[in-house]
Amino acid sequence: IRYPGTNIAALIQEALERFQIRKNNSLFLIIVSDGEVFDEAAIKMAKKAAKKGMIIYTIGVGTETGEPIPLIDKNGKINGYKKDKADSIVLSKINPQMLRSVAEATGGSFYMTSESGLVMDQIYEEISRKDRQMVKKRAMSRYEERYQIPLFFALLCWFFYLLIPTQRKIDSEWKGRAWESGS
């Protein structure tokens, strides 16, 4: 995303442009965000992504009361907190309803980081299960008839069978036992 802040619609648009979406291909997107979005563009973009076969999972980070956004240097140290134009510290508040709506619009799921330390494991299990179901569905619905080739050879053999004479030459004199009438 080119600009800082939460712009889930732009993130989904960027993913749609960069990922190669092929027919019958599974495409999953995991978004980790506070979900602090104030318009419905993210949900509209999620519905567009769902039409192209993308499934989105969202992971909510932060609290509803808000947390300051740290400014981290190259060494990983906190060098203060993000401030607005009035020089007040900006608080990032989680919007779980938005994150849940984005995920559900595509058939995905919403998770909170505070629910469990194994959020990524849960998402991986769900993706694996959905991917297996999609592959199974494609495998079961794709039949290809291949009876034509053996049928052609069978008809060809039957045609040649009809052309070959099958009558045997019979001698005019029969050499079997004669019936004798006994007295």
C-alpha cells in the first residue's frame, strides 16, 4: 500500500492486480489489521474479490479503547509514537465488525489475536480444509467420456467379420452312419 493508514479496499485491489488468478485456482488472502476503516469501500472490494474466487481471512489487532502506534527504527527500537497535525498521539482502535464483514463477504473468517496464540495455525487448517474441498469438488465433477476409440475398433472388427466368408465346403456325399431298420 502506497500510503500509511488502514485502506483495506486498496489492499484487496492491489492483491487482485498482483496475484495471478486462474480458473479453478484457490486464492487466499490474509489481512492483519486494526480494521479502522470509515467507509464501505472495503466490503465492496471484498465482494469483487469473492467473484474472482478470492477468500479473505482477517486478523484483528489492537483494542477497542485504542493503542498508540509506535514508530520503529531500522534496529527495531521504538522512537516514539505517531502523532497527528495537532501533535497529539494517534490511537489505533480495532473495528472487528468491519474485519468480520470483509472476511464473511468472501467466505473467509475473522480472528482476534487475543483469542489464541495459534491464530495462524487455525487459519492454515481452515485454508487446507477448504482447498481440499475445492479440489475434491473439481475432481468429482469432471468426467471425460473415452468410449469412442474402443467402439470404433470394435465396429471395424465387426465390419471385417461380415466381409469374410464363413461357409465351409461340404462334400456331396455324406459319410456318416446310415440308419438301418432292424427287424
